[in-house]
Amino acid sequence: MASGSHSKVKLNVRVPPSKKEEWKDALEDGETLTSLVRRAVDREINNEYTHVKTVENLGGTDSVDIDTTGIENRIDDLQSTANAVNRKIDTLAATVDDDGEDESIEGLSMDILPRLPVYPSDIPDHVLRDMGGKEDMTSEDYVEFIVEAGMDPSTDVMIDGSAQRISTDMREPEHKVRQALLHLEQNTTEGVHSAIVDGTRHWMRV
């Protein structure tokens, strides 16, 4: 046998004829039985194989079921927290004293009223069809449904009745706009209702 770090060792492996034919069927283009065995040994040494038991434990290779219950519960908790914060903001806005500032909330609310989305004239037809009427829904439910539908990227019309958007459009302080919206909802017969969607309260006329 030759010596040295680069010497070659000849290995003879005896296998049944049927196994030899099986190996030949597994050859890739241009590959020989020698290179097949060499590749298999390298993969075994380098631990490049996925154990059959691993695949079986995953239930196959088509799909894997992942339990997202913990994530969903966390999202629900965050949504509940955001809703609670919004309600606290509404309460504070309704009790803000502007220290003698003479601007009328009633007057501002009348300026805001035409800027609110109106049901059904401002609602896309496909949203109204999906809604299927609002007889069995509360005011909060159908405002939430319509605003969520308006957030769909495929929807041409953006339905946004938030104090932030109206404040930007009118260049009025957001807290005063929120006060005016709460006034419209709670103290008038203008048919203004609201719902919290993705952490933001939206108002609509219905």
C-alpha cells in the first residue's frame, strides 16, 4: 500500500445484484457507482441527511400544522389594550376644558359632519353586498365591518372616519375634532356612530 497524506485506498464493497441495480437506478446524469458511494459517504459524515423519523414526526412533507394559539391570544390582548386606551382618550377628550377658549364645539361639529363617511351612499357596492343588510347588527358592528372592508387593498374607496384624518383635512387640533365627533355621536340626532378598528376609532353617519 502506498504511504503519504495523498495516498489512495481501494475499497471493495460486495452487494447483491438487486442492490447494485437499485444503486444504478439512483445514479444522476454522468455519475458512476463510485461517485454515488463517495457522495453518500460524504453526506453521512457531514450529517447532511434528514432522518426519516423527523419527516414522519412532521406528518409528511406537504404541510405542517403550527399552533398559533399563543400568538393569537397575545394579539387579542394587545387589541383589548388598544381599545381601552381609545376609550380613555374619548373620556378625557369629552372633559377637556380649554380654559375659556371661545370656539364652539357645536359649530365645529357641524363643520365636521359633511366630512364623515355616510351609509350607504359612500360605501362601495361590493361592501354593501357582502354586508347583506344591517338588520341584525349593532351600530358599532356595521361601522366596524364597513371600515375594515374599506381597508382592503382591492377596495377603490378608503373609508376613514378617524379624528386623525379629519384633523389633518381641516387643520384643526385633533383633541378638539375628537370632542366634536363625540358631541355629534352622544348629543345630536345626526345618526353618527363609531367603532374601534385596529386600535383607531372611526365615526360614520348612518
